[in-house]
Amino acid sequence: MNIKHPLDSSTQTPVVMTTDFLITLRHDSKITYMARTIKPEKELNNTRVIEKFGIERTYWENQDVDWAIVTEKDLPKTIIDNIKWLRSSYILPDTIDSSFIIILLEKLKTGTGTILNNLKEFDEIYHLENGTAISLFRHTLANKLVKVDITKKFDLTADLSTIEVTSLHLEEKRWAT
């Protein structure tokens, strides 16, 4: 391939390369993966960026995983905005007790009314700081415990019937072998 691996400029240590998304697709009992790198379209003319894409593409080809580049032109703005809203929520801050996740999921599964009213009520019932339930909700979305239509703008004033609780517990995931 003859492409120089990225090095840290101060230590000359190889830099760990990452891919933005590893997507799991389930079709009946078959599971396949797609790797997607997100880059602004304006960076696609940068020779070094293209070289690093070569490293990334080769890695995923060797894993037998479909790999592609996605730019802002490839995704609807709503999906981008929704992903941005969830991105920082995958890991809960240390200030939030994760034991509330199961309780919140039960409430979302059995409650009625709007998502926001249920989240506010949850904060009140458990004497949590205002907004804690929203943080927990975002975390459950980011971890696929709650399913929503990502092609539509997240709307906390929507009815609970617009979401689906898919799991009542957060499982440790194994991403690579």
C-alpha cells in the first residue's frame, strides 16, 4: 500500500485510527456490518485525508466489512442533527446514577402522555435535578434501549407511543474480536 501511517508529531508514535460508525444490520438471523467514515465534503480533495482513507478501507476490506465515506451531502440534516444530539450521551456522566435507567425504561414502556411530561414527572418523583431524566433518556436512545425514527426530528413533546422500549437493561457490548 505504501502509505505512511499517521504519527503523533511530538512522540512519533503511531496514532490510533478510528472509523466513525460501525453499523450492525440484522436481516432475520443474519448479521452484517457496515463501516462508515464521516467527512466534510471540502476535505475530500486533501491528499493526506485520501491516503488515510486507503488505510481505513483496507482494514475493513480485510475484516470483510462494507466501508464507505459519508459527507454532509449524503445525509438529511434531520439525521445529522439527531446524531449530534445523541453523540455525547452514549456514556452517562458520573453525576447520574445509572440504576435509574431500568426504572425510567419501565415508566416509558407503561406511561401515557408526552415524552417530556413523563421525563419531568420522573425527575419530580425521584427528587432528581431538573433535566436528569432527559439525560437518561438520551443515554437510552444512544444505547439503543429505546427506538425512535431517526429520520424525524426528535420531539420530546411527542406522545410516548412514538417510541419503543427495546430492552430493559444495558448490556456490555463486545465490538471487536
